Amino acid sequence: MRATQIVLPGIGEPETLRVERTELAPPGPGQALVRVEASGVSFAEQQMRRGRYYDQPPFPFVPGYDLVGVVEELGAGTGHSGLAVGRRVAALTKIGGWADRVLLEAADLVPVPDGVDAARAETAVVNGVTAWRMLYRSAKVRSGQTIVVLGAGGGVGTTLVQIARQAGIRVIGTAAAGQHAKLRELGVIPVDYRREDVPARVREIAPEGVAAVFDHVGGPGIVSSWRMLAPGGALVSYGTLSTRDQTGSPRIPVLKLLARLTLWNLLPNNRSATFFNLWAGRARHLDRFRAELREDLGAVFGLLAKGEITAQVAKTFPLTEAAAALRYAESGGVTGKVVLVPES
């Protein structure tokens, strides 16, 4: 079986991406061959092309953090998986998703509800699981509370704010002015991070502080996020956008951030600080990781299928135009998720 893949050959601009054809072996025991219908463009790929993703593999490799597709063939020993040829499924891949066909472990596949098309489902895979877990497993936010979402117009942001609003949580979201109208439609109180003093504006809206802040920026601004918390509040950090264009080791900014969060947790206060790692526990507790992924992504898919949240697709590109898609995703002010769609 021949497959088209997008290969990242090394550190470079998006235009260095290569379109390559390769032969795939038939699925082995426990594997599934999936025809990809949609794959996402995330911040991870922006970091990877700069060589700044924390644990990216050596170059060259195929990027692609998540995907949605249809099972084309199943290997031996997959009869207990509940999958069938023709079933639409989703997968977290971290790498490898920018292709028109992939071989995956059947146990890593999550069924997509009937009636949810591939592009819509794609917006809810890594973004949905991240948002759901940060909101409910990390911060444990409850109905009636107020939260701050930095980058509320982005892929994770637009999913997170909808899940929160659906649960009766008030949301203050930072975004560029051009994204404010859309955020208001989603029930968010928007704050212009370019023109407003964000902590001061948040204090006007929530004088006692907020129950949680979700921060993908990192860097020095993490101090402001910490100070916006109410007593008992939770800071959830899940990225280092502020250091994306820096040079040097990609690990140092993350380690500095982890050290700061650890120190805050040691101080005599009743607030908490967490660095969210989507892959935590997979290596040691694989079965539990897979079970929780099916549970959490299934919950998000359920909201999507019932129309309680809506897919925010920023723009779709053909798979072979991955360079243009990545350039567009990095252009700034993009609302929702950029999606790659393999040609038929």
C-alpha cells in the first residue's frame, strides 16, 4: 500500500517540508491501517520545525499530532477492539499524522460518533482532550466559577471556552481584537491582550480573582497568571509560546517553568500550579492512558455530536499544501484549528 507523507527534513521554514511517497506494510498483529481524512496543524508542529519541541524525534520525520480517518484494514488479534473496516476513528499520534494512510495500534483508536464528519471531529481530538483534562482533571473547575483562558481564539482555546460555557462556567478570554466578535458568540468576555492591561481588566471583572487560569504562553508573563488567581485557584500551564522563536535548548524554558511552578506549590498558600502534560503516564500505565483517552475524547465527541459545542475550523488545506497551512497557522489571529485534508 502506497502512502503520501509530509516530511520535515530539519530545522527550517515551512517551505522546507517535502511531499514523499512510501510503501506501507500490511497491518501486523494488533494494528490497523487507517485512511486519513483529516489531520491537524497545531503549535507542536510550529515548535518542531524550529527544533524546539521538548521531546521531538531526530530529523527527518513526519509531523502530525492527531488525525481522523477510516479503518481500511485490520491486523490479526484486533477482533476484541470493537473496530470494523469502514469505521471512522480518531487518534493521538504526536508525530506521523500528516499522511494519507497510516499504520496505528488498534488499541489507540477512538471511535468517532456517527454524523460527525472528519474535519469537525479533528478539531476535537488533541484540542478536546487537552481542554477537557485541564478543566476537569487538573483545575477541577465547577459550574458558577470564573476562569481565564489565554489565547481563547486558538485551537485549544475555542474548544476549552465552549466546554466551560456548556458547564455553566464564566469565561474571560484573551485574544486579538479581530477575534472578539467570535468569542462573544461563544459566550466569552474578551480582553485584548495587545491593548489592555490583562490582569487589571480581569480584576475589574472578577475582583476576588478567578478559579483557574489556563496559560499556554509561559515565560515572564506566567507571574501575572498566578496573581490573577483567587484563594483556592489553580494555574494550569500548558505551553511556552513566548519562547517559540528563541534559540538554544528547547528543554531549558520548560525546565525553568517547571521550577517556578514547583516553587509556588511549596509556598504557604492555598493556590496550585500545574504543568499539563497530555502524555503523562502513557509509558508506565498504557492501558489506563488508553482507557482515559477513550473516556475523555468520547465525552468531547458527545458534546460535539449533540451540538452542545461547535467545531471551530479556521481553514482547510490539501495535505500536499502543508507548508502553506503551517505558514497560515503561524500568521497570528487565526481563530480555531487549521486542518489538512488528504486528496481523494
